[in-house]
Amino acid sequence: MLGKLFKTEFKASGRLYLPLFIGVIFFAIVERIMLEILENTDDSLVLNIVFGVITVIFVLIIISVCVSGQFISIYRFYKSVFTDEGYLTNTLPVKSSSIIISKLLVGVLYTVFSYIVLFVSGFIMVAGDLLINALNGLKISYGIENTQISLMDFAISSIVNLRLTLTILAVLIIAVLFFNILVFYVAFAIGNMANRKKVLLSIIIYIAIINVLSFISAGVAVFVDWLSWDNVLRMNVINITLAIILAVIVVIGLVCFFVTNKIIKSKLNLE
């Protein structure tokens, strides 16, 4: 049943995401073509106006994709569970946990698709000579002899165990994608328990959770700094910090999931 829920949610969300994805790629190609035309023709007022209009549209679509990355999933979760559609959703012969998981997986998947589309559109924009210039621009001056090293080389040299760091960082990025959506889910679930101004209360709860997490992050930084008096720990301070943050995110994310599931199962208020 989870597979059917996922498939249904994937198709329904795709109707909202797909036009944005196509629009970003299309206008990236048009923008790139316009750049080539402007570089190889004399200054033209008409071309500059057209280029300006296309650029504005392109930027607006990019902003839409950035914002919609997770918010479409959050909106669909709220609409299908906590509005009038909730009556239909909750009559389905499926567990509430399956509903949450299916929407969560689709939300994360389309968020990843959003990043890929933005990356592809960016690559289209800097193709050819612009790409070379962008890579050269990453070079920085470093040391007394003004030795040219790449930014990536500098970052790599500052990390002791690069493989471990990249592994933790990759898992952390994936965990954050799930975590961000789950925090919204639990905020809407708790806010839904009120009889009035549910959305406003949900937003306040979300802000409160984020503020608590900021205090936790500050505490983690202080704790790691206190631990790093030892030379070995100091050398691995990046990995220790990332690992602690990952553990905190996973624990809080699981709490958000179980609280949301509990409220949907036994304390759902659709009035």
C-alpha cells in the first residue's frame, strides 16, 4: 500500500513541479542563446530589452523552484490531512505512518530533483568560455610567494580525514532534507489541535522549534570546542561536529515523525 500511496503522491506533486522544472531549463537555454547573440552583435536596444525581460522571468522561475523545493510537499501534506480532504484521506485503509512516509519521500525526492534542475540550468548558463572563467575564478592567492592554489585544494588540505568527512556530510545533507519537512509536519500537526487560527499557530510552533534548534546548535559548538583540548580531537573537530549534528537531527526528526503520527492517529481535529 505504501508503494501505491507513493505513486499517487508522486504523480500529483509532479503536476506542480514539472512545469517549473521545464520552465527553468527552457529559459536557461533561451538566456544562454541571448547571451551569445548579444556578444556577437552590435549593441541593440530591442535585444537588450528582450534580454532583460527574459532574465526577469528566468530569475522569478528560479526563485519559484527554490521556494517550492519542499513547500509544495508541505502544502500537499497540510491540505490532504488537515483540511476537508482529511476526511477522505483518513478513510483510506492505510496506516497514518504510511501516509506520512509516502509524502515525506516524495517531498525529499522532488527537492533533490529541484537541486538537479537548478544545477543543470546553471551549467547551461556557464557553458563554454563562461565555464572556464568560472573555474578560474575559484583560484585564490595564498602564501607569501603568492602561490596559486584552487579553492578545493585548500579546503581538502584543511581536513584530516576527507573520506570520513564527505561520508558524514553526505548523510547529513540527506538527513536535513527529511528533517526540514518533518519539522513542518509536526508543527502543522500540533497546530491542528487548536480550534482557531491553526495555520498561524503552526507557523509560531515552527519558529519556536527552529529557535530551540539554534540553541542546540550553539550548545554543540561549545561542547565540541570544550572537547577539542586534546590534539587528536582538535584534528578531527570537523568530523566530530558533523557527527554530533547528524545525531541530533536524526533524533529530533524521529521525534517529529512519531509525534505527527500519534496526532494524526488519535487526535486529529478537522473542525
